[in-house]
Amino acid sequence: MISMRTWRACALACSALVSTIAAAVGVGERAPPFALPTAAGDTVALERLRGKVVYVDFWASWCGPCRRSFPWMNAMNRKYGAQGLAIVAINVDKKRDDAMQFLGEMPAEFTVVYDAPGAVPAAYAVKGMPSSYVIDQSGNVSAVEQGFRDESPTMLEQKIRALLAPR
């Protein structure tokens, strides 16, 4: 038999879990805002990128698939950056040195910002690394990708290209 106190605690925990799951950012929803620092100390704010297609990538130094996604993001930046694509990679490592070591091995040709406290991944309800969000010119999420699988590059590039296409 469960005591009333245990039952209430369990109900509260379940309620919190359900609200977290329900808060996951999905396609068609407004992308949660962020303003995060680069290594140079500049601030990158999602709001200032309005009018561009923004590819937001959450990554960590310990993430194996991130090593595969970085060359692809570099290629996308070279291919579509002048057409209005902005790539913002949000590092979630607790120690900046870990991220810097990763970047020494896997240089980024796109914007990298840092969020050691994890506020932005929490706002997006990120469940794993890497997780990426394609955000349209109006600030709405157009695609969500968890992980970086073999089919990811093709699907994500098609989505980016469609958003960049003249209307």
C-alpha cells in the first residue's frame, strides 16, 4: 500500500515529466529565443538573425556524431551562407577547454556559442547530442533532427534549400 505522501510525490514528479515532454519544441512552433557568447565575447542573439534561415545545432565535445556533423555544417555554410543561411552551434560542455580541444580537431567555419549552464537546450527540450533545429526566416521551427544519421544530411539540406528558395 502506498502512503498518501508517496502518492503525492509521485504524482508531482509525473506531472513535471509530462510538462517537460509537452514543452518539447516542434515543427511549426516559435523557436525559443537565446543570446549566447562566442569565444571572443560577442553575443549572438537569435532575434538578430530574423530574416535568415537559421540552423541551430546543439553539440558537446564528447559527442561522436558531432564529429560527423561538423564537416557537413562547414560545407552547408560555404554553400548557402551567402544565400541567407546562418549556422549557430551551441556548445553545452561544462568546461570550455573541452569544447576548445574539440574545435582544435574539428574547426568550425560557422558561429559557435557557449551555454555551460544549459538554459537554451532546456528551453528547446533537447534530449540528445547532436540535436538540430532548422528555423525559418520568421523564427518558426521548420525541422527538428535528433542525432546525425546517414540520411540526415540529405533531408536537412533539402529543407534548408526549400526555405532559401525565392518565393
